[in-house]
Amino acid sequence: MGRVEESIDVDVPVGVVYDQWTSFENFPQFMEGVEEVRQLDDRHAHWRTKIAGLSREFETEIVERVPDERVAWRTSGGSVKHTGMVSLQPIDATRTRVRMTMDFQPTGFAEKAADKMGVLDRQVRGDLRRFKHFIEDRGAAHGS
């Protein structure tokens, strides 16, 4: 099983960051490779991704949600197997540290090779940088 851990500091209050991070349908605006996220209900979402040339569709289930602190999820059904958590830590009244942790099970030669080359690590790092620009440029959650 692979693991990715990345963090970034954003110049936005923790409540705004939490509101944006729980607006799943906006993820394609800052997550490379995420083509669509459709919220099915309060706990489930359907994802369509294309990462490292591999197209996938899968569902996630929110397994923990603590306002202004963290959101944890896992995939449910399908061939994509991963769990993850985004935790938020206020640095001060206007800045927040965002930490993403994902555990995943690569399947097939291409996914295993991409894991060994650090493709997902770079992708998560880039997604967090894009999230930082996305949220700081707005100063408020979009689509929440």
C-alpha cells in the first residue's frame, strides 16, 4: 500500500478552507486529473478521474467530518482502493495549514510504476498549490 502526505499553508481562515474543501463538486477546478465529482448525498460522491493516463470512475464515502478540523473518506466498491483525510490546523485567525494524507493500493503495472515514480505525490503537491491559489484568489468558499 502506498502513502502520500503533503501539506500547505493558505492565507485564509480555517472556516473558509473547510467550507471550500467540503464543496466536492468544485474539485475539478483545482485538482488535476479530476474530471467530475458529483455529490450523491451527504456522505457519498461519484468521481470521474484521469490520472497518469488512466481513466477511472468510483464512489467515495465520507467516514468522518469534523467542521473546521478534518474530512476523512474511503472509496466504496469498484477497483479504486484508497482512504484519505484532509486535516486543517489554524495557524492564526487568517491562515490555515492544510494537510492531506492518502493511503492507496495501486493495481496493474501502470499504477504500480506511477507509484514508484512518485506521480501521485507530485499530483497531490500540485493540487494543494492550486487549491491555495484557488481559495486565496477568492477569499471565500466558492459553491458551498
